[in-house]
Amino acid sequence: ISKVLQWFGQSAVPSDDVFCLCKILESLAGPLRIANCLRRRHKTIEFVDAAVDMCTFYIMRCNNVLMKWDTKDSDDEDQPQDEKSWRRWFESRVDGVTRKDAVRDLLGRLGVCQQTLQLSLVAVSAGLPRDATLPRAAFVYLHQAAEQAVGIIQELEMGRRRQPLAVAGGVVHVLR
């Protein structure tokens, strides 16, 4: 998010769509940081995992549309500074889609991301005790998580599991 916001800060005279996109990204930064912290907890991962994935995906799409738009004209890659350059920047096309259409599509999708992230954070705060959901709260022993870990370790020790495993965000992943 910070690269995109820095890019906007260096531009002059942004259009309404670009200004709105910038402010949506800016407003997502804080809640997304908190959701990423909650994603590391066994009790809260199921609430925030999908919302964080969706936000991250569309933020990367914003980065691609705004900074890595692969046009055939090299002149369009300069940062817009006036109304004429903004118009040219918006009219650049990739695969028949203008950058303006791509930005407008992202505005709607980022709005859905905001709503999904808000819903997940509200669900965490309403559904779990406050001390268990604070991003910096102490970790507590969870029997279910410990049972899963013990089972995996026993499988590894007995040679039943040949594929390497990784644990990320409270979820066990089989590496191939």
C-alpha cells in the first residue's frame, strides 16, 4: 500500500477516481495490519483469513494497474502531472481495457474488500472474549491446536509422513 500512496503523493492534479482509490487504500492500511496480527492466532484465523487474502489480492491488482501497466507506448509510463497527462494515462490500454476502466473496477472491488474486512473484525470482537482477540494478547494453551501438532509430530517420527510440512497462520500446509 505504501508504494502506491507514495506514488500518488508525488502526482499533481489526480482525478476523482484516483483520489478515491488512494483514500480507500489508505483507509485499508490500519485495519489490514490488525487483521494480519489476528491471522496468527488459532482462535481468530478463521474469522480474518479470507478477508486478508482478498484485500491483499486486490491491493496487488492496484499496484499492477497503477505502476506496472504494460502499454506499448513508453510515453505513458511517466507519472501524470497535469490534466492532459492524466487523460493520456487513463486512456492507455492493455488487452482492450483502459486504465480508467480498470481503476473503476478496482474501486468497487476494494469497497467489497473494506466491507469484508470490517465484517471479519466485527465478528472477532463480537464472537470472542476481548482478552483472546487482542493482537498483542498473551498466547494461551489451546487443546485443539496442541492435539493437531502432537499428531503431526508423531506421524513424522514414525515415518508415515514423507512430505515436508509448514505451519503458517495456524494452518498446517503440506509442501510438495
